[in-house]
Amino acid sequence: MNFEIPNFLPAVPEMFVLGMACLILVIDAFLPDSRRDITYGLVQATLVAAAGLTLWMMGPETVLTFSDTFVKDPMADILKVAVYVTSFLVFLYARPYLMERGIHKGEFYVLGLFAVLGMMIMISGHNLLTLYLGLELLSLSSYALVAFWRDNSRATEAAMKYFVLGALASGLLLYGMSMIYGMTGSLDIAVIAAELVAADESMNVPLVFGLVFLVVAIAFKLGAVPFHMWVPDVYDGAPTAVTLFIATAPKIAAFAFLMRLLVEGMGPLHADWQGMLIILAVLSLAVGNVIAIAQTSIKRMLAYSTIAHIGFLFMGILAGTDSGYASAMFYVIVYAITAAGGFGMIVFLSRKGYEADQIDDFKGLAKRNPWFAFIMLLLLFSMAGVPPTVGFYAKLAVIQAAVGAELVWLAIVAVIFSIIGAFYYLRVVKMMFFDDPQEGAEEPVQPSGALAAALSINGLAVLLLGIFPGLLLSLTHYAIIG
């Protein structure tokens, strides 16, 4: 038996992040609580260095290594950089929140870094087992992060719900993968696709049965309707700093997971999984946008908003075209950046002993701090898809992909529910600019250093990317089409 030494170069960013995560874990164990900023600085430096490594190694070619279980291609490179940028913002926004509540612990940053590693593996997975390992590394880190605030009963309850339903989804995913493996005899994505092309009709039923399990598991992990029941409870119950994390970067990795598993691996069964995704997309758009209107907690409102955005993500993928995949990739990156800013504003308005997690907490923000009311307006407009913010172009690109795939009725449904969804975003805008602040909250909101600067850049980026969307759009088309 010949042993071939694998090409380690494509996986250098992953090995670097793994090595730094282990090193930071050891260093943090010897640091007093007053020196946690060292851990924070090391984690942020790791993300910057990993981004530098990924950009330095970026190229148009597709490279397979580790017995074809790991792939480096333009899509992987661009999505990893998006994960680094989003995670950097998340840690920056989370730091003052954690410090004010006395939970500024190194575990938060180390678990976050391991979750980033899981996302990187998901993005570059080219084997069912590799994809599953990346997903579980992300999931286990996320469960621990939700339960991170040990003295908070709501966070503990949210973590239990997240863990139980996440474990159920993992079981469904493994069962679906085992059926696909049983019918094709391989865990390799490319081999599975080739076997499906050559499969005879007698294999159709078990293959579709396995596909159903895969799609249901993916819908559970993404929080698509009707498998969304954990999303509002986890978003609302987790500490805002953790909600900020799980609502942003993991969605980018989930898109890559969908692309690797369904598009590259199960592509020959497109007609089957397209119908499933259409049902999930319509239900997510309807339920997410309608139920969000009734929410009084802004975290729950944004949770249902996330469910609706998953419907748009599915629309791009189910189109089954390169332009559809590129538009879905554009959409998920835009969503992650916008959601980071939205949850960052909740962190910004929170203070010691006070959580700004109710919609009423945003009343009169324009009188307390006009600049950050404007930044929040930009972020909400982007989520609603109002021009000239980048969210408008993201929704437009996905709707065009659906129309191009002759799913005009689905595009009309998406537009109708987007108009309905605009109501709950504009309600917050109305409260910020036309209502008086709540009693006891009339004092001006004082900006604080790096957090204020990052939020300003985040909000302005949403506007500038909307005015000049060509760069990001061309990057996503390059990643998918080449």
C-alpha cells in the first residue's frame, strides 16, 4: 500500500487557526481576569493573519488534497475572508458587552475561534465526512457559547433547546448521508455526483429518501420553516454578544455547506431538491415576515427576519443556475454584514444592568444620538431591501435569478412578503425618529471608541456597497463562474 504525502499548502489557513486556538487556550489559562484583553487581541490578530494567508494563497485554480476530502477554490477563498471579517466585527462589538457584565472570559473568544475553524472546514469540505466534522465543530462551539453566561437561566434554557434540536438535526443528517453512501459507495462529493448520473431507476426511491433527510437536516440547521422553532428562543435567550455571533458568520458557512452538498454532490437530483427548497422558501418568507410583525423584542423580531432571509437564500440556490448561486452568495455575505451591524447596535445601546433588547428601547434614538440613529436606519433599510442600500441589490439579484429559472410566481411571492416585511423594519425607524425616549432613558447615548467607529464603518459600508455593488457582485460571480 503506497502512502502519498498530502499537499498541506491549501489547508495552511486552517492549520494556522487551529494552532493559534490551542495556543491561545493555553495562554488564557495563565492570565488573570484583568488581562483578558490579551486573549482578545490574540484572537483578532489570528483572524487578520488568517485573512492575509487566505488572500496571499488566493488563485483561480481548484486544488484538492487530503485524498480529495478538502478543496481550495475561489468560492472557498472569498467565503473564508467574509467569515474572518464578520467574526472580527463580532468580537469587536461583543467585548464592551462582556466587560460590563463581568463575563469577559477567554472562553468566549476561544470557542468563537474554534467555531470559525469549523466554518472554514465546512467551506472547504469535499467529502461527506469532512462536511459533517466541520458542521459539528461549529455546532458544539455554538452550544457552549449560548450557555456561556452560566448565571443566566434564560441562556441555559436557550442552550438546552439549541442542543437538543441541533442533535436531532445532526442525526437526520448522518442518516441521510449513510443512505447516500449506501447507494453510491462513496463519501467523495465528485464521485457521488458521477454515480448519481449513472444511477438506474431502481435507485431513485432510496436516493430521494436520503435526500429528504439531508434537506430536512439542513433546514433545521438554518432555521427554515417548519424547522425554525429554536431560532427565536435561542436568539432571544442567548446573551446578545452570542446572538450576534450565531446570527452572522455561520450563515456564510451554511451557504457553502448547501453548495457542496446539494449543488456539487446532489446536482443530478436537482429536480427533486428544487421542489423541496421551493416549499421551504415560501414557508420561510411567509412565516418569518408575518410573525415578525407581532414581536416586541427586537432580538425575536430579527430572529424571524433571519428566517425570512433564509427563504431568499434558498431562492437563489433552487434556481439551479450559476447566476442564481452567485446571487445567493452575494445575498448571504450582505446579510451577514448587515446583521452584524444590527445586533451591534443592540450591544451599543445596552449598558450594565440594562439590555436594549426591546423595540421600545430604540424610541427617540435620533434625539439621543442622531448619528447612530442614521446608522441603524441604513442597516434596517438594507434588511428591508430599500434602495440605495446593498440589501436592495441583494434581493433584486435573487429575484432575477428566480425569474431567470422561470419561477415568476415565486419571485412575486417574495416581493409581496418583502413589502409586508418592510413594515416591522420601518416601525423601528418611526420609533427612532418620531417617538420620545422612554422614561429614564432620555440621556444622550455616548459613543465608545472602537465600537462606535466600527459601527459607523459597518453602516456606511452597507450604503456604499449599495451605491457601488459591482465589486462584490463581480467577486461572487468570479467565485461561482470563474
